[in-house]
Amino acid sequence: MPSYRVYHMKDSLRQQFRWASHVSGAATVKPKDYEPDGQIEAHNEYHAWQSLRESGQPLSVGDLLETEEGQLRICKYVGFEPAQWVQPEPAGV
């Protein structure tokens, strides 16, 4: 069964994310905006969502799941969509 790393969005940013307009394509997210919160084994991201919900540590809109291969999926109102970490600019640019 696949394993997912769980990342919760910091509370100070959650309201801003909730009210931001929906964008198409992969969302870009900053590592500094998230707190790692362990791992979960699940068949897919929806199975992980349900398992976490039943455990009392639910995923909220804006939270992330990362596959073992490093693919990110962000939880949105409509389900899970692709996401990617923002790559930092090289120093001196």
C-alpha cells in the first residue's frame, strides 16, 4: 500500500488560502507555509483523507499529501489537485 507524507498548512495562512480564487493547473506551495505531520498508508489520497478524518486528525482545505515519489496533492473543496513546491531563486539573481 502506498505511503503519503502529510503536511498541514499553518493556521495563519488558512483563511487567506480559503478565500483565494481557484486556479487551474498545479498549485505552487512554499515549504515554509506547512508543518509536516507524519505519514499514512492508503490506497489513494481519498482513502488517506477518510482515514485521517476517522482518526480525529482530518485534512483541511490547503493541506498536502506527498507520495513516496515526491508528487504533491493539495486538498481543495473539489477534491485533490496537483501541487508543486516553489523552487527558491538562486542567490545573487
